[in-house]
Amino acid sequence: MKKRTAFIGAILSLIPFGQPLLIKTGVVLSSSAVMLSLHEKVNAETFTFYFNRAFEKAKRGDHYGAIADYTKAIEINPTNEKAYYNRGISKIELKDYSGAVSDFSKAIEINPTYAKAYYNLGTLKGRYLEDYYGAISDFSKAIEINPNDIDYYFNRSVAKEKIGDIKGACVDAKKVVSLGDTASDNKSWIRDNC
């Protein structure tokens, strides 16, 4: 089939672009239409095509479709950390937590300075897996990479509180305020616990 398509494309490339081609049966075929349809098929086999389509599916809430397209994108380019990261986000939405851990871990393996992957891995561990020590470790790595992100400190503070490390939780909560957070519930928690 690929040889036939290539042959037809080669023949049509000899015809001036946009000019009609009369075929023996009376069918009129334009070389521009064939070239456009061939371009769609070629485009459908690129990493960018599958990645963008997966992203749109995820935005619409079609996480099964998004995972399938991210998987296809990863098959084409297995070294793109964002495809693993985004697939991990969709897996969380479908409650496939071990799959999400695997994808975030792979994104980090590819790019060890991917702070958002550490952050989401920590959030997943703390919120869904109740692995607060693992969450603290991941949030700490995210903070090491990006020390000015309020969310990283806030979530590490919550995880520290869960394990009974109120002193450590207070340090992180105060850092959140020093970075500019104005949430009254955080300030009242500091007032009540620190």
C-alpha cells in the first residue's frame, strides 16, 4: 500500500499543482487534493500530532483517549519527559496511581530538573497513597530545583503536619507567607500551631 501511495504521489507530482487530472473513467482528480490528504496521513504519524491531540482530549476530560495518544507519542519519541508527565496527570484522573507514579518517575529520569514532575509525584504520594515521607522527599527535591514556588512549600508543610512534624510544618508554612501568600487559613494555622 505504501508503494502504491508513493507511486501515485510521484505521478501526481509531475502535474502542475492544482491542475485537474482526467482519468479514463471520467473522474476528475486534482493533485492538490491528493497532496493534502497525503499530508494529513504523514502528519498523523508525528510526535507533535499525537501529543497535541492527547492534550486536547485531556482538556475535554477524555483521559482514556489522551493516554492512548500520549502512549503513541511516546512510542515515536521515548525521550520526551512532557509526554510522560502529561500521561501521568491523565492517569491520576482515572485513579491509576501506580501508572502515574511510573510516568512521573520516567519524566524525572529523563529530566532530573523537572520540578513540576517532582511536585506532582509528591502530591500523588501525599494525597492518594498516604506516603507522606515520600511526598516530603519529592517536594524537597522540587524546592531544591525551584526554591520560590509557594505550592511546593505549602504541600510539604501539609505532609510534615501529617507525620507529626509540626516544627517542620511551621517552618514551611512561614516560608509560604514570606514568599507572598496571603491566604488567611494559612496565617491562622501558623497562629494556632507555631
